[in-house]
Amino acid sequence: MSNFNSLSPTELAILADAVAIALTEGKSADEINVLGNFVAAVGALLLTIAAQGQSLRDSADTKNNNKTKG
């Protein structure tokens, strides 16, 4: 995944465009709808996992900071 982190915003948009075109080539509108909804669901779950991980790290940091101050 470190390769994604090194891409510029423009490069990432171009890559997403190319992937979308490649995945939908030769597919019907119904198939593209299902694929799009699947990709959206995966994206939403990735964001949920990242948000919960960050929340837990922040909570642990707050607890550690309170212990060192007290």
C-alpha cells in the first residue's frame, strides 16, 4: 500500500479512472451497478475500520497523557 501513499492526487485520480474503465469494459449496466455498490461497500468498511482504529489510538493516548500528568 505504500505505493498509493507516494502518488500525487492527480496520479491517484488517473489510476482510479483507469481501474474503473478496465473493470467495466464489456459489462452491462446492471453488472456495473452491482460492482459499483460492492466497491462502495468495501470503501465504507475501510473508512469505518480506519476511524475506529484512530479512535482507539486517540483514547489510549489520552489515558496515557492523563497518567503522566497526574
